[in-house]
Amino acid sequence: MVKYNQDKLSTVFQALADPTRRSILENIAKKSITVLEIAKPFKMSLPAVSKHLKVLESAGLIKRNKVGRTHYFEVIIKPIENADEWIKAYQIYWKERLVALEKYLKGRNKKKG
């Protein structure tokens, strides 16, 4: 089984659990954008958007670049890749278990029949 820093992985999954943050992340992934551009499609205050951005930043999913007084955000892909690897490891594990269960059940049905 692939090992990851569980606290960091938990932080990433917690950040991705919110649909607003996932949408923000999708928008930032398209191009480096400002807080005002991020807030535009949402019906929420700038402080609320800022809180979402802080959660994404603390999870290591985005980084902030300051140019003068303007803050630009861009996606950091590594934490998402780590989460994907963790999910794939469990996907392989459960797929193997389901194949074994299927073989077992087919064997039992042959013995009964």
C-alpha cells in the first residue's frame, strides 16, 4: 500500500470536499487569476472567497503570487496527484478483492449445481 503523510492528505481531501472550493480550483487551473476574478461567478462576499482561498492554500493546492497590490493564484498539482495515487492504490486493492469474491462465489455455485 502506498504511504502518504495522512495529515496532509486529510487536509487536501477536506479542502476538496467543498463544491465551492472545487469550482474555485477549476477556475484557477485554467489560468492564473485574481481574487476579484475568482469571486465573480459566486454570490458571496470577498471575505468568504478569501476564506476558501486560505483553505486551498493551507492544503497546498494553490499558491499566491503578489504583483504590486494584486494577488494572483495558480494551482499546485502535486497534492492532487498524491491524492489520486492514494485513491488508485485502494481502487486496485478493492478490485482484487472483488475478483477474488467473484471466483469464490462461482466456485460455490459449481459445487451446488
